[in-house]
Amino acid sequence: MHKDISIVLPSYKSRELLIKHIKNLPKKIKIIIVENSYDKQTKKEIIKNFANVKVILQKNIGYGCAINLGSNYVKTKYFLVMNPDTKIYQNTISNLVKAAKKIKIFGALSPDQIKNKKKNKNKKKIYVKNQLDGGAMLFDTKIFKKIEGFDKNIFLYYEENDYFHKCNILKYKLYLVTNSYFYHSQKGDSSSAIFSNKKEKDYAKLIGGWHGQWSKFYYLKKYHGYWYSFYKCLPNLIVNIIQFIIKTLTFSKKTKYIYFKIEGLISSMIGIRSYKRNKYDEF
């Protein structure tokens, strides 16, 4: 089993969680970390203590692109992607690999949330789904590269929606494997990040608001066309503009967050690339 699978871990300011996570993973499986915050100290500490781990230092290229990059270093038939704040359980990996070998052709497999363990008793082990939980996903390396992985234009949010939609169009089915389990806090994409101060953390939230709006419009436009996307997002834009005016007049602390959301949506509407990044990132 160990020769069939590698693990890809995208990381951003997650040193403590990352090291704790690696300690709980099988030592015989090759682990590839794409360290998006270019943390040299993290790389030094990890390669010193874990012989099975490769760390790629990278300026922040986003979640999906980090997985794409990590997949280029995969030499095994399958690879498992997990967030640093994700926990897997006994037999999770082996049962995923068994399911993959049984299914053979697929877009992705995902273990089930641990909260569903009691519900899954006496039920079939594999379900076809239109979407999966992105906290832990297993890919066939050749298929992942054949369909060009995640959309490189998306920096943050909707990258998984886009991948799943693409799989559905190309007839690569998505499967939930209910005899393997994982836990993910699902607090958001920055839940595993540890920021040096409150200003940095607050700015990361602003960036999240910007990309949430940008990516939503881009994703809808990609599959449904411009005017459908405009129709779906216009009410949200109007609400945000009204909120911005109210927040400005009341000197609310949320004014800047609303502004970032408006800017992100309008940027996507007029075809500007997903350029906004955290100004506190130092590389």
C-alpha cells in the first residue's frame, strides 16, 4: 500500500499544526509539503526530523495551485491531499487505496466525516457524489494530470467546486468512501494559519472577502456564461454597496471588509485577474 500512494500537504503559516500532523502519518509514505509562506525554518525543522518528507518553499500561489505543484513531485499511482488541520484515522488511507483499486477510474475519492461513523453502519461503503469534502481527497495521479488539476486562475475559494464541476463534465465520477474517516474543523481556509499579530490576521480576512467574491463570479462565468453570472451576483453587489454606505456613515469596523468584497466582485466582473495578496507576506 505504501508504494501506491504519496501525501501532498499544502501549507500556509501552519508550522505547529503541520509538524503535529506529520507525526501522526505513516512513516513509510512519501510526504510532499508545499510551504506557501516560504517558511525556511519550517523546512529546516521538518527535513531534520522526518526522512520521508520533501518540503517545497513557495511564494503564496494559493491552495489549488499548491496541489498542482505538489503533484509534479508525486511518483506513485495515487496521492492524498489533506489540510494541515485535518485528522485521519486508522485504516483511512488503506481503505481509500482499496476503494481506488476497485473503482479504477475516478476524479477523486474522499473519506467520510468522523461524525457520520455511526450512521454508516450496515450501509454500502462507496457512494457516487457530485461534490466531496475538500479536507481530504485521494487522486489518481495520471487522471489528475490529464485533466490539468485545479484551475490555476483561482487563488482562493471555489477551486474545489471548479474541480468537481470539471470532473462531472468529463464523466470522472467522485466517490465518498464511508469505511474511512477524517476530521476537519471547517473553520475556513485560514483556520490552520498562525499569524504573527492581529493586523496580519485581520488583513487575511479582508483578502478572504476579496477572493470569495472574485472566485464566485469567475467560477459561475466559466461554466454558465457572463450574463448568467452577472444576474446571479448583481443582487449581492447591490447589497454590499448599500452595506458599505451604511457602514461608512456609522464608522463601522466592517467597512473595509465590505469594500474588499465589492472590489473583488467588480474586478472579476470586468475581467481583472485574481491579483490581491496579503501585504504582510514577506518572501
